[in-house]
Amino acid sequence: MTPTLDTSNLLNGVIGNAVFAFLCWAGRWLANRLERRSPLYRRFVLLLLALSWILLDIIFYKTLHGFAFLCASILSFGIAGTFVWKELDQFWSIGLIGADRQISTGIDFKRSLNLCSNSLDFLGIGAGKLTREMPSFESALQRCHRSHTPIRFLLSRPNNPELQSIARQAGRDPEEYQRTVRQSLRVIAQQRNDRARNIEVRFYDRLPLFRLMFIDGWFCLASHYVFGEGEGSQWPQLHVRRIESQRDVSSLYEPFRRYFEELWNKATQWDFVSDLEP
């Protein structure tokens, strides 16, 4: 005997998913309105919708059977997946593809070097956290070496008096950060002079707002400085990509790149000899 389709069960599943789809639309609309007051409301709305989806699937499990339950479950999953996609796409569409609550637990300094395959541009204080990661640092420079395109480091001059001020704020020896920058510069100079790497280093006048690392011309790791509070690996970090399929100004990658280039053009080129002695 051929089984018959329970149309009432199927209809109940469709109605239940229609209600859920409306709740998702209403939740997204409400979240966009409420986040003007506080972004915390958005989390609350997302939590309510997640609980609604779980409750809906429990109701389907208890009341629907067979083909009706399968269709209703697939449809609810599709609606929830579409909503989640839209939530994520608002970040992806501006180039923000990830973030670390702390650099040390995400793409840390060693992992960032391992990502480098073709090019590397870096803005920081002294690149000491990179140069300490040998042999990852040396391997990254080897992979990124190109005779026509230099590996660029935009750093602080080691005798910058601001480094002494930062060291005092952190309760360190006033000369410690200056020594760290000099040691890092020695490592970079060795790679350039002894290993013939195509490296260019420039010194800016004032300490930057951000630590920026541009990898292979399409990926940027961006974090901010809080001077005088630890080594910096405890602060958050953004993962930003360049999107070739849209205007460059539509992505967060472009302003970070422009910030780097403007500082680079105003900076002083280093000769790989001076500033290495106290």
C-alpha cells in the first residue's frame, strides 16, 4: 500500500517556518534600529532568534512526522542559515573577515610570518616581536624576497625619546625599548647585508596609532597601540582583506593601506648602518 502524504502536517511545517522567517526579518530590522542606541541590543536579538529556532525545531520534532518533518527541518535550517549569512556578510563585504580578542590567541606574530608568501609591509615600533621569531622571520623574508619589490619596514628610530617615556610608563628600564629596537634593526640589517634580501627601512617622526602588517598585497593584520601596558599581544586584532571585485574605498583595507603609504612617504630612509649604537 502506497503511503499518503499528510498535507496538514506539511502545511503546519510551512506555517511554522513562515512565522520563523518573519521573526528573523523582524529581528534583523529591530537589531538595526536598536544598535543605534547600543550595539549590546544586537546580541540580545540574536540570542532570542537562536532560542526561537531551537524551540521551533523541538515543536517540529514533537508534532510532525516523516516527510513533513524532514521538509520543515530543512526549510528552518535554510532560513536560519540565510539570516546568519546576512549577519556575517555585512562584515565580509567591507573586508573584515576575522578578529582576535587577543593577538596571542589568534594570528600571533609567528603565525603572521608563516602566512607571508609573496610580499610583506610592516608598520610598528621596532618589529622586535617579528625578529625574535627566528627562523620564521628569516623564512618569511626568503619567500617574500623580490628584486623589483622591497620588503618594507616602517619603524621608530631607536633614539626616539618617546621610547624612554613608554618604558617608564611600563615600569621598565628607560633604555630597554631603545635597546630592543636596536637589536631588531641589527637582525634586519643582517638579513639585508649578509643574505642580500631586498629590504627597505624607514623611520617615522612620531609613534603610530596602529600596528599594521600587510601580507601578500591583499591581507592586513591591524591592531592598536596602548603604550606603557605590556608587550601588546593582549590587545585585539582585525583581519582585513582587499576585495578586488569592488571599489577599493568600500573596504577597510584601503584606509589602512593609505595610512601606511602616507607615513612611508614622509619617513626618513635608513642606511642600515647608523643608529645601531647608543
